[in-house]
Amino acid sequence: MLGAAAGGGFPQWNAASEACLRARAGDPAARPATQAALAVSADGERWLLVEASPDLRQQIEATPELQPKRPPRSSPIAAVVVTNGEVDSIGGLLHLREGTPFALYAHPRILALLDANPIFEVVDRRIVPRRALPLDRWVELEDARGEALGLALRAFALAGKPPLFLEKAAHGGPPPAPEPGDVIGLEIAAAGRRIVWIANCGALDEKVIARCAGADVLFVDATLWSDDELVQAGISERTGRAMGHVSLSGEQGVLARLAPVPAGRKILVHINNTNPVLLADSPERTEVERAGFEVGFDGLRIDLEGEMP
């Protein structure tokens, strides 16, 4: 797990909440976190990145498995998949512009968004093929040369919306309407094991819950504890639902909907700096742990043949 936090990380650069102040002060109950991302490998040598966080360079330097091994330049990163068009998910692609091949996977809507923004042309298409992900169909992932990575991936649509910067680009006009593919979840499988990644999700319907059942590891959106969290904090006029995020609490929240669902491990990810579950001594942290969930953290390693220390 490369990063556990939502956009801005924890502590966020301009946030002076009690939790962020505690994190900056080195309080062990307020562990800092970079923005949400995951690295997955079937062989421990070639790696798939799930999300290209703006913190990606920092995450690579904190993760020996992702660092170059062969001079003068090389990378164990063989493929990248992004699940939405928010800066949190695509900003790190700009760190990968130094001429090393990998394959980039995304839904066609997100690939079109990248195509429309010329800054992403610094990621050279001649060596970084852009590959469209279909919905609801298993795909065998390959590196830039077409060699199989031993990982199968199935993307599925989630309730969500187009990225915030497109809303702002409307300049007061109507924002772009949500369409399937704006936000996707992932099932990733290898050797009979399966993980599910749902880092951004506006609602948990029965189809999504069915995807989660039986997963060896389930990573799920924990942006906010309550729907009006940002409103109550005086940070935003928008609810979590309006931002495309289901809350942890409430009758339709993550805890209520997913606690009964069988899964090997349930790990909370994409946690906003306002969410009290980031604090190990909060009652909300106790509540999620009692419900069978773990709060994700940077550097968490899971080996599905036996958890690594």
C-alpha cells in the first residue's frame, strides 16, 4: 500500500486542524499518509501501480520494490492503471516521464481526458502504450512489450462523477454529466487470489457489494466519516455524496453495508484529513475496528501466501 490518504494527503499542506497539527508534531496516534495508491505483483519483480498519485516519487523512494535495479535507468513498474480522472489518480503520471516503458491502462473516458490534455504527452506514447479497459470483462495485463504480468484485472463502473477540474472549467455553466467509466473499481486476480479496489465510490449498490464478497483483500473508500463532515468543518459547502464519496457512517455507509460481507481483510483507503479514523485514539477508529475494518497506512505489505512483517 503506497498511500492511504485522500487528495492533499495527511497532513494536508494548508490544513491546521487538530489532527493535522498532531501529525506534524510527530504524534504516533496521527500517522502521516500520502495520497491513495497501491502496488501489486504476481512475481515480486514486475509491478502494477493502481493509481498514479501526485506523491508517486515519494512513494517510490519509500518502497524498495519499486526502485530501479539496473543502470543507467530502469524500473520494476511494468504497468499503471488509473481509476478516475481526478488529480489524485493521474497527477503522478508526470513523474513517469523519463523515458522508461510501461503500459498505461484506463477506461476510454479517462484515456480521452488524458488525450485532451497535452501536458500528458510528456509520457511518451512511443514507449508507453495507452490501453483501454472494458467494463465487466477480465483482461490479462501485459507490460509495454506485450509480456504477461501474471495478473488479471476486471474493471467495473462505480457511482461517481467527472473530475473536479472539469467542473471548474465549466465557468459557472452546467458541469459535465456523470457517465459510466468516470470512476471504476477493480478486481485484480492471480493464482486463485483476488483483491478489490474501490477507492472512490458515491454509493454501494448490490452489484458493487456482490463484487466485494469473497475477496481476499477489499480496499474501500473511507474519504469521510459523515456526509456533512466538510460542511461542519467549515471547509466546503458540498456534502460527501455531492463529491462522489460514500461515508463510513450511516445506514447506507461503508460500515453498515460492508460489515456483513465476507472478505479476508477489509482495509479503508483514500481517507480525508478531516476523517477522525486517521487518529488511532479516536472513538471512530475503535468503531471501525470493531466492525471488522482496518485503517490503511503507507507501507502496509500483504502477501496472500502469508502476511509479511
